[in-house]
Amino acid sequence: MSSIITIGHLGGSHGVKGWIKVISNTEPKENILHYLPWQLYLNDHWVIASIKASRLLGNQVIVQLEDCHTPEDARRYNAIKIGIHEDQLPKLPDGKYYWSQLIGLTVINSNGVSLGVVDRLFETGANDVLVVVGEKIHFIPYLQQRVIQKVDLITKQIIVDWDPDF
């Protein structure tokens, strides 16, 4: 079985019947409901989530777990990670990558200087940004062909056109 990747986490309780808000890392956010079954990170290991019901409420995704019947039950799950097996994700076309595939890759500039390792990514609206941690922290825009020259998942490297002093 493939490794588990995080696709969101559970938020606060919603209502009086044990519903829980879902903080989704998918785009659009309701796509998180397409990747069942979920794994929840409880007590230092992943367990299969028993989802009784799910729905969209306005722009919020909410779920009810089998063992949640009250707000107090739901609060036990606050901030719990939601994961899925990597092979549950659809295959992307060549040149497209999931963020989880980029995290941990070594970033090297076009002059062969290692800038560090991708720690995380975030959105700015205009483009995604790689947060690369090495001797210093670099915030590198994920702009293919302009900044990102090559992503190689086999060698676990990203080649970038980026000044190491920036």
C-alpha cells in the first residue's frame, strides 16, 4: 500500500448533533469528500475514519463520524489530520505535481548550488510558493519554465533559476 498524505484536518464542532467542520487542502475544498476512505491521525497512528454523513453547508464542508453524537464528542477530533493513501489520488498529466510530491525534494539552482529542501508550499493567489529550508529560508515562486527549470521525482531534485543570496 502507498504512503499516507495529509489532505486536510478536522476543525471545530458544528451544531448539537456531533458534526465537525473540515479544513480541506483540496481544490476545490469539497473535493476532499471524493477521497474516501479517510485516515485520521489518532494516538500517533493512522486509523480509518468511520464517516456516517457528510455535506456542504454554504462554503463549509462538514462531516459526522460514527462515534460523534454531541458537540463534546466532536471536540475530541479538533485539529486531527485527515489523510489518504497516495494511490487514491488521480494521476496527473506530465509536468503537473501534487504538493506532497514536492515536499522533501532538494532544490538546486542552475549553477549547482544547493538551496535546501522544500519544507512546505503556500498559495499567494498569483502563484504557489516553495518554502525551501537550507542555510537560509528561500521563498521561491513556483513558476514553471521561468523559475522552476526541472522537477525530477526520481532524483528527488528541483532545479531552479534562483539567486542563492535572494
